[in-house]
Amino acid sequence: MIWSRITGTGGYLPEKVLTNHDLEKMVDTSDQWIRERTGIAKRHIAADGQTTCDLAEVAARRALEAAGRSAQDVDLIVVATTTPDKIFPSTACLLQQRLDVHGCAAFDVQAVCTGFIYALGVADKFVRTGSARCALVVGAETFSRIVDWTDRQTCVLFGDGAGAVILEAGDEPGVLSTHMHADGAYETLLHVPFGVSQGYDKVCEHHAYYVEMRGTEVFKMAVNTLGRIVDETLEANGLDRSQIDWLIPHQANIRIIQATARKLGMPMDRVVVTVDEQANTSAASVPLALDTAVRDGRVKRGETLLLEAFGGGFTWGSALVKF
């Protein structure tokens, strides 16, 4: 039986840091208000001219180095992003060019904050069926580009970054299962109101290319949905909660993370939390958290990880991984 296994991780955060105290000078908010409601202290913001592909490239090269692979070993590239460099070609194709890789499949996945889970699930299927042997899976965002920095409800939440993993075929269990869901009935609770197919003139006229969110409703849905995906994942693998070594959640809000940990009966010292330092980096959130915990030595080989996320769509999903 062929398994896909994570053999290397990488991450990158832009150099510019925007603290809560910086935001106090921009909108009517406070460090205390932001921390109490979200757990966020600061976020990283892409520099002028710095694109999603720029961030993805650094994370990808670091993941390749960690896996002991060269770019020429890669035979599949999947990039999860909500903020592509261009309408087309895909950011995955642009990254492919940067890495000097030629001929293999390269494409983007768009599931907002759940994007990396979706991308990992897709790449896992490619590897398990023998269609790829060494996949580069990236979550990368310049989310600050679609944030209204005058809206104090949303601008405090988001940041930029990229995370990546190398997924390789092997005989030992790695990605045990992935679970992906969506329900478009909740579209307007978290969305960008206008897009390309409605016409550029209309988008510009309404100044409606920024994120809009109904926070209370999103919070309730996220907590309930992530609780169900935990049960689904454990049941599918015949595991008990106690057999999970680490919870690596999407870093949207500390209260959502705490609620999911309670559902698992996990102490917070077994939960990887980066939301305080990085804020919500959308599709980059989960791989960045994973890379952080791998590089600081918390996550070790042989441990069982539960990755989960919830995002606009609504989309939600999980991956159970033997690291």
C-alpha cells in the first residue's frame, strides 16, 4: 500500500510587523480589546510589491531543504490561496517557474482558510494513486490586500504569510485520512462581495473588494462545525481522543481554538497556537503552525497530529497525520 508522508516543512512571514498598538493609531480599537476577543498581539504584512508567490517561494524552498529534496524531485505542485498574484496563470504555475520545475501538474486550490487542508487532501490522493511521488503543497496569502484597514471588526484579524510541506510516497503510514466539506448556504456571513465575473467597473464602483464578516455568526458556526469534524476524523480512524498527540488548528481566534481543544479534551499545552504572533493568515495558517512546532522541537516524528480548519464558503476540513 502506498502512503503519503510529510517529509519536510517550511514557512515564511514578511518582515513588516503591525502590532495592536499600531492599529490603535489607525482605527478605533485597543490592544486590550483585540487580545481579549481574538488572542492576537501582532500580524505580519507583505511589503509593497511583495506578492503571494514571493512568500510561497521562500516557504517552498525551506520545505525542500528540510526534506532533503531539490526542486527537480517535485512532480506535483498544489498551492492553496485566496489572494493569487494573477487571475491566471495560477500562483502554482508562477511558483513552478520560480523553482525551475517543468512539466508536472501545478494548480491552485481556493477554499479560503481551509485551503491548505483541501490542497493536502488533493495531493494525498495523487500520491496514494501513484500519480505523484513528491508533491509540494503550499498555503500562501497576502490577505492584507483584501482587508479594509478602516473596518475595525476585520482589520485586526488578518496577516500575511506562507507555509509549505513536501509530501512523498512511502510504505509507512503518514497522512491517515483527510476530510473536506463545504456549504455555500452561508456565503454572505464571510465573503468578498464582488469579483471578476461581475465586471471590474462594478467592483471599483462599489469599492467592494474587501472582506466582510458577520463575526458572531461565524464564531458560532466555526465552533460547532469543528467539533463535528473532530468526531468524524476520530471515528473514521477508530481512534480515541487520547491518542492525538497534537492539535494543529487554523489560527483564526484563540476562543475557537480553545473550544476545539475542549472538545478533544486536550490541554492547551498540546495545542499549537501561533495566532498571537501571526494572526489569521488564511490558507497559510495551518502549515505555518505546523512548521513552527516542527522547527521548535515540539512536534516529533511518530506523533499523531490532527490538523483542522474552517473558512469562508463555508468550508471546513481536517487531516489526521502520523508525522
